Amino acid sequence: MMHLKLVLGDQLNINHSWFNQVDEKVLFVLMEVRPESEYVTHHIQKIIGIYSAMRSFADELRAEGHHVRYFKITDQDNKHSFIDNLQALRNKYDSSVCSFQEPDEYRLDQSLSEGLTNVFDHVEKVSSEHFYTSRNELWQMFEGKKSLLMESFYRAMRKKHGVLMDGGQPVTGKWNYDHSNRKKLPKSVVPPKPKSFNKDLSSLYNEIIDAELNYIGSVDVDRFIWPTTRAEALELLDFFILHLLDSFGDYQDAMSTEYWSLYHCRLSFVLNIKLLSPKEVVDAVESRWSTNLDSINISQVEGFIRQILGWREYMRGIYWKEMPSYASLNYFGHRSSVPQYFWTGDTKMNCVKHAIGQSLEYSYAHHIQRLMVTGNFALLVGVDPDEIDQWYLGIYIDAFEWVEITNTRGMSQYADGGIVGTKPYISSGSYINKMSNYCKGCHYSVKKKIGEGSCPFNSLYWNFLDRHRDQLQTNPRMSMMYRVWDKMNNQEDILGQAKVYLDKIERL
């Protein structure tokens, strides 16, 4: 009798206690199943990256002496169902016990918890041993309080885990350096060439083609750039610490047509499939700073750690507190479709063209490109949150629902009405121009609000404020912009220009 232990494709944590010792009566099961590869249309690099990482992980387990059953996407006996494949193994090995780690996605948690109890006599669900927090920790921390401020959560995490702390106070006496992290990339600054792994994964790509999986985007299968093993993930972490960390904070919000990666670490993919733990990443960054105080400013380090220890854990806490109802929230009642150029990048708006083009080429865009370009535009034109959720979840290599939906439906689209963000993250073209070189050479003029060639973001921004005034005017963070709007003497012209652009949204 074998004890079956299911390992999902985003649970590749070799340091999990499951793998501490070899047990002849334990069989680890990993699967490439069609529904998980097609419940949204994923980027080809995301599919390849996850499959490659899973296969490498299975090989690592075998090398350590563990028993492994791996179902490839093209295996003839693959039933393309977690439950059906496990039931077949139950019958083969006369197994009565199955264990699984807590899935990070609500739907999988529900389907596995219910489905496995119908197949096995004993089912055990254990922690994934990855996050700083438990699923319910945020909920418990804010119980009885009206708001769930990320800053309060972040400070509590800093104190609890002793990160950048001097006793009970932050090391420099200041908690947050966000205002120091908003610089545009100067022409004189040239970021290091991004770390790339240039692996030949053409055989895996051919299997995906043979399986006829749907996908978007492109890939150079002979020079696959993303890390898919723990050793490679550690290499990427070292590269970030040695070559990028000293400028990360300064330029984390900057955007450029020349540099797709800038000073970003690009560790979110390997973090989210658990090749690295958040603690080892935070510890490595804090250690680098503490031994290089003269060369690395605290603002660079705090800005990075806030993303991992603060925002990432906060997003997970919100997810498990608010699901499943969170996935249907639509505060503004938006119902428009995602414009077709979100799938092609074929638009005259230079910022949208570059952000989407980069996403299709690399399955990656950093947080400001996602929030203040594609997300901003989708919100201004009223895209249905269901559709924009599906787009973000599919196109980005690091997108998994627990972290994607709270960022997209919450922070980006304000579809939750303020659970995550204190206001909608919208802007006119001026913000994009301030933080990038996108506006240079664009078909549209960022300086114009109305008329031929005016920047669509400008009129659409004011149109959004006008359209949703009843829902937003009492928000303290929006009141100033409504005062500005009320003083404008060309409101009808601006709203008319917005209507022109909304009417020809597919041709912008």
C-alpha cells in the first residue's frame, strides 16, 4: 500500500518537510493536465516554464531516492484530471491514503478537498510551508476593524519577523520610502543586461504543440530565458542582489522603450512556483544591505522588501478572506470587452503598444506597466473585470489567481470598491509621460486633451471621473481632482472627445 502525495505545479519547494527523508511507501504524484493549462489562454512561455520546472523537480526528487509518478501532457494514460489520475493510482497500488498541500487557488482547494474524500479513506491537507503568514492571519489581525490597510499589515510583519528592525523600531527610524521610489530613468543610466538562461526547450515545446494546447505570445525555444530549477532561481537572486539592488528602489516605477527589465528582479515566477521562499529572498536582500551600508541606500532595500513581505503576503490574505465572492465583484458595473490589441499590441498608443508588446514577447511586464498603462486604460474604458482578470492571468508567467485577482480586480480595476486600494489607480497621460519615454514619438500628443491626435488617456480620464462621480466624489483621495474638474470650462469638449475615442476603441 502506497501513500500518495500530490504535488501541484506551483508547489515545487524542495525544502518542504515532505522531502526530508525517503519513504519507500510514499509515492509523489505530479501532473500536467489539460484543464489547468487551458482554463485561461496562457502565454506559451508560462506553459513551458511551469512544465519544465515540474519535470526538473520530479527529476530532483528521483535523484534523492523518492518514488515519483509523473503524468506528462502527452501520456496516453493521462486522464487530465487530478482526481481521475489519483483514483487510477489508488486502484493500482491499493492506496487508501492521499495527502496534498494547501492549494493557493480557491477553486483547486475546493475541488481537491471534495473530490479526494470521495476516492480515499483518509485525506490529509498540509501547509505548503512557503509563506510568512497563514491563510487567515490577515483576517485575524484586522478582525473588528473597518479597513485593511496594507501599511499596517506591513509594519506588523516587519515587527513579527524582525526584518529591517532595531528592537521595536525600523532601523532608520522610518518605515516606508515609497516617495523615494518614483524616479524616471535618466538617459545617462543604462541598466545591466537582464540575466537569461538560454536553454533549449524545443522538445518540450513540440510536446505542447502535439497536445494542441491553446496559447498566446511567442517564445525562442532554443534560448528560453526563464529559470526553471532551484539552482537557476538562486542564480537570478544572486544577479539581482549584486547588479540591480543598488538602483531597484529608485527606478522601480520607471518605464522605458529600451529596457524591458530595468532593475527589476524578475523573481516572482520562481517565488510563485516555490522554487524560492520569500524568507530566503528577504533575508538575502537584507544581508546584502547590512554588509554594504555605504553602497546600497536603505530606500532601495525597503522598497523591495515591502513588495515581498508586505504586498505579496497582504494580497494572499485578502484573497483567502474574500473568496469566492471576490471573483464576482464589479463596483462600477463595467461590461466592455478587452480591445483586440491587448492580444496583438497593434495600437497607435505608444505606451499600450510597448507594454503589451513586451508582455507578448517576454510574458512579463513590471507592476507599473500593468497598473498604470494596461490596467489604467482598461479601467478608463470600462472593461469587464472578468475579462481583464482572464487576460492578466493568462499573459504573465508569474500570474496565479491568488496574487493576480487581488491585484487586478482590486488595486488595478477597483472592482472591489476599495477593499484593496483606497482609490482607483487612474491617470491621464501626464503620469505616463512623467515616468517613461513612451510619449516621445507617439501618434498622440500627451499635451492635448481634445482634438485630432490628442492623447486618449487625457479625455478618458476626465470622462471616467465624470461618469462615476456618485461613487467617487466622497472619497477623500479623489476630492481634489473633482475640484479641478469643476473649474474646467471645456467639460463638454472633453467628454465629447472621450466619446469619440470610446466609439472607435478598437481603432485607437
